[in-house]
Amino acid sequence: MRARVRDFIHTQDDLFFATTTYLHPNDRILSFLRYIPDPKGDRSTNDSRYSKVDSKQAYNFLDDSFPEYLFDCEVTGVEMMGVPAGKVREILSPVERLKEIIKHPSPDELLLKVVKVSDVFQDEAGISQKHLGISGSVLPGLYNSQVSDIDFVVYGLKNHQKAMETFEYMKNDDDSDLKGISDDYWAKLYEKRIKDSTLSFDEFKWYEERKNNRGVVDGTLFDILATREWDEIQGKFGEDTYEPCGTVEIEATVSDALAAFDNPAVYQVENVKIIEGPHVPINEVASYTHTYSGQARDGEIITARGKLEKVMGKTTYYRLIVGTTRESLGEYIKLKYLKL
């Protein structure tokens, strides 16, 4: 079985998991529980009702009711979620779901907006439909037309870059179907994401606006999400193991930011200066939080603070990790010379 980031897994126990990575053990698919059966739930599909769960609720639910979906991962050294191979009912593909929506037109207003976003990236960015998909709550059909956002997926890192470049010149065009985001929304997102003083609101807004990966279509928010094509996925699960080495703060030049919107977001770096922490050679900075994806571009000088990790496999190297906790307190990626 193959599954990649943005796929969903529907299990034999009627649970819906979101795939979280590209490489998986032989016996399970690494993924995170998102929706559980609930007669009083506010989401429904095929006459069944479900509730969305957050991280704490997901772990507690599985620990109490389905512990077989939890396992101690030797590679990461922590307890993780994963759907055992024998529990997989169906792997839901964003590409196939988008094809289905386009092939069978619906009067549903959210699905009409999904098609509108797809048309823009096909017509304006020249990206073939086979490289486009829809994830999030729309993928398993557990969306609310009035409140759900659109998690639009572009396959191939260069295709994703092209989609964002297209949106950049369209978002301020009065005739465009895709618009930029208002200050009110950035304020709400800032309050939700930033729980310390690492970024001021003005800094946060500046970074988010220049990323060009989030906008509005007919009043509904949409994200332009990146997922690798199959031929961009390399390696095997377990080839690399990871060892935490404390906290580190660095200054560095971004040498390659092509994967800056991937999961995790990855920045290759050079000319690294250790400001605080162990003096070891650091090759990359990676972020597991959306806040610091797309934060810097090729050639820009950054400062970053996070957890130092030793990666051991075919080669051994060190990387800085941002987003080791949901709040990412005291962890960041910022431009050294940003002047607002």
C-alpha cells in the first residue's frame, strides 16, 4: 500500500485518519486521527455522523478504545499513530476526489468553489488536472458548506511554486475569482497561532501575505498545499533514525527553499553560524508547523531557534527542528534583516 501526505485513510473501524508523511513501516500507514463516529457529531456522510477531534482527544480516544492504532516508533523514539495494514478499508486520494467532483457537478456551494479554484490553476497556471486534488474535510465528504475551508492540493513541488506565483499576480486583480485575505483574518490567525513574543502581529502578517499560499474564493478560505509527486519521494522508512541533541539557535543563508511548503517544510542552509547551542555542522532547518512553512526564500539570511536533531542513516547530519510542540514556544524561523 502506498499513501502520501494529504491522503485520508478510512478504517475498518469507521475512523478517518489523515496521512502525515511519505514513508511508512511495512505493517502500517503513519497518519493522524481526524474524525470519529459520533451519533451527536456535527459532520455527516452516508447517513452516519462524526466528530472532528484535536490531538489530545485523538490520543485519548485511541488509548481508550482502539490501542492497536498506537505504537512505539523505534525510528522516532516516541509513541505515534498509524493505521495497521489489516485495518485499512480505503485510501482516499485527493486527486480522485477532485476528478469525481468535476465529473459529477453538484449544486453544493462549497464544491462549486472547489471547481472554481481548480479551473484557475488549470487555466491560469497551466497545471494539469492530474496534478491537482482536494483534501481536508471535503475528501471524506465530512464538510460543512457554510463553514469549511478548502484544502486544495498541488502535486509536485515545482507545480506548487507555479500555483503560488499565479495567485500572487491574481490576488489583487479586481476581476480575479481568487482574492487576498483581509487584516481581520490575519489578526484571528495570529491570535490562534502565536502564543509568545517570537513574532509581532506586523511581522506575522508580512510573512503570511508574501507566502501567497492562502486566499479567499467567494468568501471561503482556501489553502494551496504542496504534496510530492511519487517520483519525488525517496528513501525507505527506517533508513534514518533521529536523536535529540538539545536546543540550538543559528544564523544561516537559505541555499534551497523548494521544499519550504512541504510537510515538513525544509530549508537547506549554508554559512551556518551557531549563536547558542552545540557547535555541530547543520545542513537544514525543518518546520512541522504551518506558521514557519514558506517563511524564507533562496538566498535570504535567517535566524532560527529550535530543537537540534542528529539524523543517522546513509549519511549523518544535523538539522534544526521548529514545531516540536503545537505552540512552538520559543521556536522560530525569521529573516535577519526584515524591516517593516
